[in-house]
Amino acid sequence: MLLELEGLVKRYQDHLAVDHVTLKVKEGEIMGLLGPNGAGKSTTLNMITGLTRKDSGAIRVFGKDNELQGQTIKKDIGVVPQEIAIFEDLTAGENAAFFGRLYGLRGSLLKERVAEALAFVGLSDHEKQFPKKFSGGMKRRLNIACAIVHKPRLIIMDEPTVGIDPQSRNHILESVKTLQKEGSTILYTSHYMEEVDEICNRIAIMDQGRIIAQGTSQELKNLISSEEKIDLTLSEVNYTLVEEIKKLEGVLECHLEGKQLTVLVRKNSGLMGKISLIIGRSGSDILSLQVDRITLESVFLTLTGKSLRDAG
Amino acid sequence: MIILQNTFKRLLRNKVSLLLVLVIPPTMLGLLFGLGGQGMDTITVGLVDQDQTPLARQLEEVLQERAVVKPMLEEDISGELTAARVQMALVIPSGFTQTVLEGGEVRLDSYSIQESNLAMPVELVVESFTRAALNVAVAAEGNMDAFYRGLADYRKGGVQVETLMTEGMDGDRSNAAASAMGILGINMMFLALYATMHLLKDRENRTFHRVMTAPLSQRSYLMQIIGCFLAILLIQMTGVFLISRFLLNLYLGVNVLALYGVMVVFALVCVAFGIAIASLVKTTRQAGTLASLLTTPMAMLGGLLWPREIMPEILQHIGMFLPTTWMMEAVNKVIVSGNFLEAGWEMGILLLFALVFFLMGSWRRVDISV
Ligand SMILES: Nc1ncnc2c1ncn2[C@@H]1O[C@H](COP(=O)(O)OP(=O)(O)O)[C@@H](O)[C@H]1O
Ligand SMILES: [Mg+2]
């Protein structure tokens, strides 16, 4: 195991931010930590990187205890913080070089690695520019470049795609996969289930400080394979409608978001007729209907009773 | 050393800190003391010689060593003074030599526009010369030849006159040196606090936290930051010393190096003060507020802007609790004595302040992320 968390606990006053988290990450995999805002993802990562002190539990990285051998471990970790943490008064190249030097790189090797890291995130042409003029996506990419100059064994990424354009986002997702191919192990945190589903080998779903399920994407979906998700777009919305549908035998979860109604039902329960009847009675029309394959979103919905987007 | 270098580079790239290091202190000093310097050679003395004796001419020669002497008539005095062609006028009345020879009391009338700093040393020169002449006259017992021979010997030796002069003038020049140090002190405090804000900005934008995920201890980080701040304050100080000495021609006490030493210790206090503030507050705004609440009173009560003696006694007592007060005390002592050790007590107190501030500032955070 490259990274092992065991019974990790962090308490802020009487609030349990991280509640007995146990997690194992194998060498060479991309491990996804999926959860809504406030789930405790960043707190967990901060305990691994030594920024936050754990209350109890154990953290072992590369087989070493992070409290006893913190400085040794840190040399081989690259951290992409949730906030864009770069120096605005240093150029992109100087930023990358500074972090490279912090990890012991010097001279021609440093130059080489800086160029490599910037090329990797597609910022080679901006090496001499100050990040002040960068777009959000470019800053995010520089944020990543600074973490990989020293080619770490373990890369910890805390929501690296928050608030950026789709193009930069795709670029980042692709580069995470490339990093894996080049031999790095990645702990990837996000509250976007699509991207976690797309790039991660294994996923841990986190909510309210706890890991509520973990496994491969397929394993997680199998947890609720006996279910079906129906997405409906309605002309009118009406909350008694949700209550009525919830009362139907075989409906596991019903959830309204704008005019989008999501219903989770037991497979082959033949409820579609009853549901459309209720909708018709409420004076609303069904504008579109889709019976979906199971997504991580519905896994989360089933396990927590709330939507990933709404939680937190 | 990576943190030190990086912080240093960034501070020198910052316009405000660059202004505080290189531009503001010299400008303030230049405005206060005037370019070209304040020395005796710049004063022009109008001399009205109504006596026209060898003694009067000797007095003129003595004056010429210290000032530009412009012979003139008594009726021109007020005109020349108001036109600022002379800064001071001196009248040697007829019968001056006679009175001296007879051992009588002599007074030369002198006029100047304001109680200028410049006039005083000249008056001292005149006074010490006439006093010497009187002494020689008494010894010569009315013998003209003996009198002039004695006077010539006296001037050749010159020692006594010189010491008298330096002692008298020092009071004035030392005050100028002390005000220069006061101004430097204010600028040092501002620079240290500005650098501190820079430090806090790194916490706000989370680069500090990111740095702490690298293999680098908090202690090493703090030591490097302290080193960097100290370096930048030393650059500022050295600049001020060089400019004061060579551009503004300011007198910086008997021993410039000793004075420099005092200011190095004060630099330590300033840096420690900044580090302490950084650990007490969270945001740059809080730091800014605290800094402006503290520095101005510290400068005023510490005597950086004016002599402490002119303040009410109660304020002088309050000042005892401020490092600025002890810095100025040390400065005043060292300017006069030239001996670093003369101010040992004050330096001890300053180092104690630095120590306390450093301890406050190096309070280790267990949870860096908070
Ligand atoms: N320094 C702190 N003090 C108090 N509570 C905190 C602190 N940091 C995080 N929390 C709380 O801990 C919980 C988990 O936060 P976080 O780990 O940031 O979640 P996530 O990264 O999953 O969005 C949240 O409820 C948050 O309010
Ligand atoms: Mg987070």
C-alpha cells in the first residue's frame, strides 16, 4: 500500500470533520475521494500533508508513519491545494522553479523539470508572464505544475478543477491520466461525480466526515443495481407531487431540482404508469423522460438521501 | 535559503518596499537637512571691522577657517541679512583691541536673521578667540609685542581653541545626527511592518500553507524570513548612513560604526516586532490597523520626531516601556561618546525587547491550516 489511513479522526470543537476514515491507496492507481462541500475531504488531505494535526488514527505513506518521518515522506509528495496557491509577483516559470527548489532540485535539472512541468500543463508559452493576467483555468494549471516539478511518487489533488472552463478541465483530467501512466499514484478529490467516474480506478464516497462506500465505479453502482433512475422534465412543479410519488410502493427516493424530477425506483417495478398519472393529476405535463443507467450521483442519492449538488 | 532568497526577490520587486528602502528615507533627510549639507563652510559672515588692528585681522583669519567672511559696513547689515547674502553679521567695534589689552570685558555684537544652527558655532569661535586674547593680554601686561607673540603661539598650538569649539558645537551637530537617526528609525519600523504585511499576504493566499507541505520545518521558514527582513533593513540603514555622511554631509557622531551598531540592534527589534504582530493577527488588514495604531505613538513617545524632554513627564514615563525610547537614548549616548559600550544598558533593554517579540512570534502553530 502506498497510502494507508486508519481510523482517522479530526474534531473541530464539537464538530466531527473527519470521522474514523479508513482508506487504502495502491501504488499506481488514481483514487477518487468524492463528496459534497464540507464532507471532510480537504481536512483528510491536510492531515496527510501535515498541515492539520489528527486527533487520532494513523497515516502511513510509503509504509512510513507520517508523524515520525514527516520530512522524509514530504519529499515524495506533490500537493495541489484546493485554493490557487501561487505567487502573483513571480512569473509562471519562477513559481515552478521556486517549488522545485523547495524539493531540492537545482541547476540544469531544475530548468529541465520546470520546462517539462509547464509544457505538461500547456503553459510553456507563458513561462515569463505573471499569473495576474492568467485566466482561472491557466492559474489552476499553474497550480498543478508547481506540484509536479519534482516528479513526486504520490500526488494529492484537492478539487483541481473547481470553477474553470470545460477546455481547461478536460486538459487537467487528461493530464491526471498521463501522470498515472508515468508512474505516479494520485489521490484525487472532487465533488463532481462525472470526472471522478471518468478518471479514477477506485472511488471512496465521503459524506459528513465518513466514508460511506468505496470500490471501483462498477462496484459502487452494483450496490444499487436493483434500482433504476428516472429523470423527468416537467412543465409545472408542485411539491405535493414529490410527496405523493414518494408514497408509492417501490419508490426509493424522489427529488426535485428546478423543473427536473429525479425518481429512484426498484428495478422492473412498473411504476412509470402510476408516476405519470400523478403528474398528470397535478396539472403538469412531462416534457421529457429518461430512464437512466445508474450513475455515482444516484449511488450518492441512495446512500445519503440527498443530491451531491445540494449536500453540504 | 530558498525562502530567504524568494522573499527577498519579491520584496525588492514590490514598489512600496522599494520606496521605503531607497527613496523615502533619503528624501525625508534631504528635506530636513538640505542637500549640500550643513557645515560651517556654507555660512557667510558679514564682518564690520571698525577697529582695523592686527588683532581684528587675526580674528578675521580665524573666522575664515570656519566661514566665508565678507567685509562690509555697519549700515549694510540689515540689507545684506534680509537679502540672505549673509547669514550672520559681526561687528568689531573701534577700541576693541584697546579694551582687550587693558584686560577689560569685550562684547562683539552679532546679528542673524533667526537663531540659526549655523550662527552658533561662529559665535563660539569668536568667543573662544576673544577669551584667549584676553588671557594672553593679561600675561603680556600691556606689552604690545609680547601680546602678539603670545597670541601667535597660542594660535599655533591651537589645541585649546579647537577642543573648546568641538565641545560647544557638538551639542548642535549631535542633535542633527539624532534627528537623522529618528527619521531612520521611523522608516525602519515602517519597512519591517510592511514586510510583515507581505508575510501575512502569503498566509491569506495560502502560499504559506503550500510551502509548509514541502519538506521544510516551520523553524527554518521563520529563521529565513527573519534573515530576509533583517537583510532588507540593513540595506535601508546602510543607504541612509551613506547618504547622510557623504551626500548630506551630516555629522554622525564621534564613531559612526558604533552608531551603526546601535541601529543594527534596533533593526533586530523592528523585525522581531513585525514577526510578533504577524503571529498575533490573521489578516493584512488587522496588521495594518495594529501597525498604524502602534508605530506613530511609538515614534512620538520614543522621541524619534522630537526630543523626549519637551513632552510632559507622564508621557516620558510611558515612553520607558517602548523600545524606541531606548533606541534614542542609546543613539544620543553613542553619538557623543563614540563608545558602543557606553549604551550597554540601553542595548541590553533593546535586545530584551527583541527577544520577547521573537518569542511571541515564534509561537509554533500545531495546526498550520487554521
Ligand atoms: N479550521 C476549521 N475550523 C473549524 N471547522 C472547520 C475547519 N476546517 C474545516 N472545518 C469544518 O470541517 C468540515 C469539513 O471541511 P472540509 O474538509 O473543508 O470539507 P471539504 O473539503 O470536503 O469541502 C466542514 O464542516 C468545515 O466547516
Ligand atoms: Mg475542500
